[in-house]
Amino acid sequence: MKNKNALISPGYLLTFSLVTCLFFLWALPNTMNDVLISHFMKSLELSRLKAGLIQSAFKLGYFTFALPAGLFMQRFGYKHGLVTGLILFALGCFLFWPAAVAGKYIFFLGALFVIASGLAFLELGANSLIVSLGDPNLSERRLNLAQAFNPIGAMTGVAIGTIFIFSGKELSPEQVAEMKTAGTYKAYLAEETMRVGPPYITLGIVVLVFAFILSRVKFPQQETKGEPIVKGSFRELKKYPHWYKAIMAQFFYLGAQLGTWSFFIQYVKENGALREKMAGGFLVGTLAAFMAGRFSSTFFMKYIKPTRLMGFYAIANICLVSVGILFPGWIGIWAIFCTSFFMSVMYPTIFASGVKGLGPNAKLGASFLVMSLIGGAVLTPFMGLIADRTHAIAPAMVIPLFSYFVILYYSFIGSKPAGPLYGL
């Protein structure tokens, strides 16, 4: 399957293209979560800490199913794993309707967990397959190219949420009091909650259609014929320090990314005095910056070593987040806005460099890297807790700030390949 000096192995352009579409698809629910956090704070009357549990339930699904997904694909191949992931993804979307009818937050968290369980299959299978579809020395660049379509899906997800989930009805305390007196406030909340149903049902249908298309496509021979597979060993994996340091870096990166995006709408509303739909537009804008970062870094990687480029970007984000903490207001808003451009290179570079040189342990190693996405589940609620305690979003940005220092270490020191295959 691999071809020296080829970014994409000859004969696998269609496979690469269709799998790249998955990066777009799984971005939709990921960034719709950012809209849900703000929406449910209103319709379900949640605190920032409780609203942050949306990301916890989501990333818990990744954490729980990443290793089973790896074992499943080790047995049945990438194709069956990806189709299974799409079916679970669709099922979780369909569960949003009964959750909305019941109006129970716990039901929404359950639906998000099911969606994320499917995405664990997709992220593991798609990232690992893309890494293998060409020259190993170009794996970071190839994965960064495929991942460049992820922010397009991310922007689409936020746009869908902003247009179809946000109603634009934001009540003042006086209006809330009047509606409670008139006995119409609960009906208003129920109507707001029901707005999440149609977008997720539609998404579920689209995902099922794509699952059918993918099931009819020919995948690489070794992924469909069940050829003997050499299973990975955790004992062997521990001999590769760049792998377990990548897990650490990915954990903190997801905490920084999800934490920033989850509370960006709130940060803009708080410091820019904007309404929710306008603030949602700013989130779309920062995701456009994320996309620009992905496409431009694919070009830059022709001339700059990927991990070194990531290190420079980590330094930039340390500076920008510091501004966002110290100078809340429009200066801080634009500083946090720009962090998305520089975080763009981090996920694919950490993933590709982390699995590099693992040999037969690559799929198992990749499973643990997907499990490390639990960082978003752990760190996002902490940001909500800090925001609740300080009554401001800006101080909570200390979590992303620390995370970028961890990524800085990994970029220049921790990512250096070492282990048995390197004679180290």
C-alpha cells in the first residue's frame, strides 16, 4: 500500500477521498456541542459546570470505545469498522428526538455518548488508514491534508446550530419573571429544547446514506480479505517514549481545543456584549481560521519539519491566550479568535508522530491516542468550574494556556522517535 515519495499511494485516491469525507462528517456533532452548551444553559437552565458535561459525555464515548474499536478493526478491517462507526453515529443522532420530547438532560448526554462511540471508530480508522496510504515520511503532511476538511465540517456544524438551534429569543430577567407569572415560561423552555431535534434527525439520515455508500466501495485488499494480522503488544508499546508522550500531548491538546471552542460563544457574549447568534458567527469565523491553518500548514510542512512547526504554533498560542486572560474585551476576543489558526496543526501532527515507527503495534498505539481525547471531557468542566467561581470566562483560559506549554515540550523534545525499531 505504501509508495516511497508518494503523498497518496497510486490506486487509492478514491479511498483517500471518501475517508477524508469522514473528517467532515464527524466534525459536525463535535462543534454542534459548542452550540448545545450555550443553548442548554438557557433551555435547561444549566450552570456552566453542568453544561460542560456535554463534552465530558462526548469524550467519555471516545474513551470507552477507542480500544474496542481498535480490536474490532484489527479483526475485521477498516471498512467494517468505519461502517459500524457510522451506524452508531446515526443512532445517537436519532436518540436526540426522544431526549428532546422528554426534556431530560441525562437523555441528551446518553445520546451524545452513543454518537461519540461511533466517532471513536471513525477517528481511529480514518486517521490510521490515512497515515498508511503513502510514504511514511509524509504521514504528518498527508494526515494534515485530510484533517483540513475537518474544520469545514466544524464550521458547517456551528452554522447549523446557530441557524436552526438558536432561536434568537433571549429573555431579560424581567421578561422571565413575567412569563413565570403568566405560566408560560415552561412552555417557552420546552419549545427551545425541541429545536435540537430536527437538525440531529437530518444529520442521522445523511450519515446512514454515507454508510451505505462506503459499504459499496472497495478498500485495500488486506483490509477486506482477513489476511493474518500481527497483534500489537502494550508491553512493546511502552518501549516507545514518543508514543506515550504523544498521548499526554493529545490529552492536553483536546482540553485546550474543546475548552476554547466550548466557551468561546460565552466569552464573546460576555466581553463583546453580543447576542447569541452574532456570537455564534464569531465561532464560525474562528473555525474558518482553523481551516486556513490546516491548509496552509500542509504547504509549510514541505519546508518545515511538522513537529517544529507545531512548536512555533504552540508559542504563538501561549502568547495569544495570555492576552485573552489579561485583556478581556475586544482585544481578548480577537486573540482567542486567532488561537484556532495555530492549534490547527496540532492534532494530526501529534497523532502521526505518535504512531510513527510502531510497526505491528501501530493500531493498538492509535487506539490509546484516540482514548487520550478524554482530555476534552476532563478539562472542559474544570474551565466551567473556574468560570462559575470567578463569574468570568477569561480566567478559565488558564487551562488552554497550560496545555500549550505541554504541547511545546512535546514539539521540541518529547516527539523525537525512540524505541526498538530505532535501535534506542
